[in-house]
Amino acid sequence: MNRNSVFSCGKKLAIVEDEEIVSMMLENVLQNVGYSVVTFSSGEELLGGMADFSPDLILMDIGLDGALDGIQTADTILSEYGVPVVFLTGHSDDEIMQSIIRLSPDGCLTKPFREKELFSIIEVALSRHRTE
């Protein structure tokens, strides 16, 4: 079976990640299975580009450069746009996890993660959003 046939080809994903190497790796992996991907390096940049790109799902790093961290940015996205958010984090202390839980995101992955985990959580989040 072709890997591309399993995934929602043509779906638009936004990656919000301030580490360029991580961002490039994610973009490459996701484009290889058929997603349309745009990357942003800060919450402010994403919010400024929402009208132009209008993603189906956002992969959001928690620790971002700029005035807004990933949790603050996701809070705005969820309340103003209703776009599903999957958090990506290298840190999972209690305070961060409580903030994540409060927002009820569509998923959370701890770095490093495997491609299979990434694809699964994206598809579950997209499917859940379609049914809601």
C-alpha cells in the first residue's frame, strides 16, 4: 500500500516551530505523504498568516521565540478560529501539562517522536474535527 493513500492528501498543516532543523524535518516528512505544509517560527507569525493559509490543523511547539508561547497562541487559535491544535513539546513538567489539559488540544507529542506517532495523531485529530 502506498503510504500517501493512507493519509489525508491535500490537507493543509501549519507547523509552528522555532527550531529550524525540527521544522524542516517535519515539513519534509509531512509533504512526502501528501500534506500541504507552511511553517511559522513564532505565534505572532502564525496569527498574522492565518487568513492567508487557513490550515486544517496546526502542529504547535510549546516553547516559541517571541512574545507568545505555544500555549498562548493555541488559546487564541482555538477560541478565534476553531482549528485543531496538536502540541509538540520537549518538556512535560506538571505546570506545562496542566496548561495543555486546560486548553483541551487535539493531541500532544513529546519530542522526540516517531513518524508513525505523528501521522496517527494528525489523522485522529483531523477525523475528530470533521465529525464535530
